[in-house]
Amino acid sequence: MTTKKDKDLDVVDGLFHDMAEDEAQHGKLRANDRAALGEVNDVAKQAALRARQELLEQARQERLAAGKPSVPARILAMTKDAIVNRIRDLDQLFPGKLAVQHRKFEEESVDDLRTLLADFEAQLGDSAGKP
């Protein structure tokens, strides 16, 4: 069964293929091709972000269904600065894996940051290396 995701990937693949053929036949990409490529890239980034957010929510639901606390005690014991530093460390260790649209963590509440860190560590599993 073909999913919407498969169809979307087929469309993107087709666009890249057509642009590659056009470049091979006519040389350098034209301005409108570069613009179209930029739009496709933006759409792909947004789709990846949505997929990561869905994975985070799935991890949260699995923890709740298993009766595990939403936020582990060791994260509850961390200061806001320690949580922000841990999130940034994970983001550097696993570039592109964490679904964060902003980087202004200091503006977030400590409870939101605790939940965010718990979700990240759950998504990354054992590879996150709990402190």
C-alpha cells in the first residue's frame, strides 16, 4: 500500500531528477530552478520537523502507557541552566535529531524544559548517555 509519505517522496524525487536532467542538458541551474529547489528543501525540512515531533509525542505516550513518570527524578532535580546545557549538548551530539524550532531555551519555563529534555532522551534512547 502506498502512503502519502511515499507519494510525497516520489514527487520530490521526480523534481530532483528533472532538475538534474535539465542541468545536464543545459548546464548551470537557472534562477527559477534554484528557487524551486529552495522551496522543495524548505518543505522537506518542515516535513522532517513534523516527523520528529510525532516521534517525540509517541515516546511520551509510550512512557505514560508504561506507567513511567513523564519526567525522571534526575531531570526534576536539575537546575534550569543544567537542563538548557544538557539540551544544547544533545543537539550538538545528534545534529538534526531533536525537534526544536527555536533555540531561546532561557525564555521557556523550567517545567517545559524538563519535559523537552525527557522527550529528547526518550527519543534518543541509550545513545543519549544519561549523565
